[in-house]
Amino acid sequence: MNRKISKLFSLEGKVACITGASNGLGQEVASTLVENGARVIGIARNKNLLESWSQKTGCNAAYITSDLTDRNNIKKITTQISEFFGPPDILINAAGVNTREHADDVTFNNWDKTIELNLAAPFFIAQALVPNMKRKGWGRIVNFASLQSRRAFPSGLSYGASKGGVEQMTRAMAEAWSSKGITVNAIAPGFFPTNLTAAVFNNPKLSKKNAEQTCIGRNGKLEDLSGPILFLCSKASNYVTGQMLFVDGGFTVK
Ligand SMILES: NC(=O)c1ccc[n+]([C@@H]2O[C@H](COP(=O)([O-])OP(=O)(O)OC[C@H]3O[C@@H](n4cnc5c(N)ncnc54)[C@H](OP(=O)(O)O)[C@@H]3O)[C@@H](O)[C@H]2O)c1
């Protein structure tokens, strides 16, 4: 790769914290960041999956197990996070849940869990990590939004509400912190095969329909996120903030 370009996207010397690193898109992104020079702390509940990811990834990967639907845990982990490699320069909020209930069947419990994990945790973790980013005069926050930030899908009531919130929260976070050198953006993935979307990919007709809705003509592959995430986490995106980048093969333009 051209030397200037590789420097622009390098994460050498940066510390990143990623929620949802035990699986799916969060783990893919966590590995991409380590491969490109960052030291990474992954957060999720499943200790075995985090342990095997960190062993496979090497000494630049560490993890914390925590249930992020519990606000007391959020307070606890925000001090723990900095104990591994120092305070993070980058925060990626990838942990998420989709309870897939029809609007008629949404329960208080699932509503609360969805809003806590998808919307409240990203904000309160960011709020706790921002003071150190301000001191450094540099920071990157990337939230995970969704097609459902803009579109209504069947059985997506609480998920859609949380992801619509993520899009607007991203703009509000950018307004609050960008003047201190901290950019805040969101990635809105199309359909990628993970546990979260198993219900969709286990239905060949639906999966084909989603692929056909894209301009490119296929659903996402995990590695399709590497370029966009490196862009948003590196110097390459210095003047980009408050934006939502659809990584959806053109699903939303048709
Ligand atoms: N896959 C897609 O097509 C797609 C499309 C649009 C948006 N997204 C978004 O992308 C993000 C990643 O989704 P994914 O597809 O990778 O989902 P996934 O494979 O189901 O992974 C979800 C991650 O969140 C963690 N998590 C779930 N509940 C948690 C809790 N209570 N506390 C802490 N961590 C928790 C899970 O780890 P543990 O189970 O170990 O806790 C896991 O690491 C989500 O925000 C999702 O909404 C995905």
C-alpha cells in the first residue's frame, strides 16, 4: 500500500474499546483494529468467546465480561477499561440486541433491555471515556446504527426505536464533543450473517429478497466493514463527524 495512505489509516499507538466483541460484527471490527495497530479491549458477557478471541489475537487484545443492560456495570467497567492499555482513544459501540416482537407483543422487559443496551449503554460509556479523549485532544466514537434507523421492518418496534435514537444521538454527541477533537459517527450495516440476523439468513427466500434489494446484488460479508471502520477510527476521517455511513450495498438507495 502507498505509504502516505497507510499512515492515514494507521491505528498505531491507539487504544480502542469495543462492546459486542465476543461475536459477529463487533468481533470482526475488534480484530481489524488490532491488525491495523491498535490495542483493543473487547466487552461482552460471554467469557469463553472473549477469551478465545483474545488468545487468538495476541497481546494487543484484552477483554472485560459485563452485562451492559445493567447501569451499575457500566459505572464499574469504565474505570476497568483504562487498566489494560491506558485510556481509550477510540470507542466502538457494537453490542446490540433485537428481540423481534410484533408491536402488539412488545413487553416492558424487552423494551427496557433493548433501549438499555442499544441506546443508553453507548451514551454512558462514551460519556465516561470522553474526559480522557478531551485531555488528549483526539478521540473517535463509532456507534452501530441500522437500516432500521430509517426504515420500519416487521417485528422491529423496539429495535427500530433504539436505532432511530442511535442516529440522532450520534449527531448530538458530535455536536457536544467534536470541537474537542472527538469525532462521532455511526455505521448502519445492511444485512450481515451473524447471530442477530440468524432468523433472516435461515429464511432463504427473505435472504434472497434482501440481497436483491441492494444495488450490488448480495448481502454483506463481515470483511465489508473493515474499510469503513478503519476510515471512521483513523486520521482519514478528521473532518467527518455526526454522520451515519450506510454499509449496505446500496439497500437504502432503491
Ligand atoms: N448483523 C447485521 O446484519 C446488523 C445489521 C444492522 C445493525 N447491526 C448492529 O450491529 C451490532 C452488532 O450486531 P451483530 O450482528 O454482530 O450481533 P451479534 O452477533 O448478535 O452480536 C451481538 C454482540 O452484543 C453482545 N451483547 C448482547 N447482549 C449484551 C449485553 N446484555 N451486554 C453486553 N454485551 C451484549 C453479544 O455478546 P454476549 O452475548 O457475549 O454478551 C455480542 O458480542 C449491533 O448493534 C446490531 O444492532 C447488525
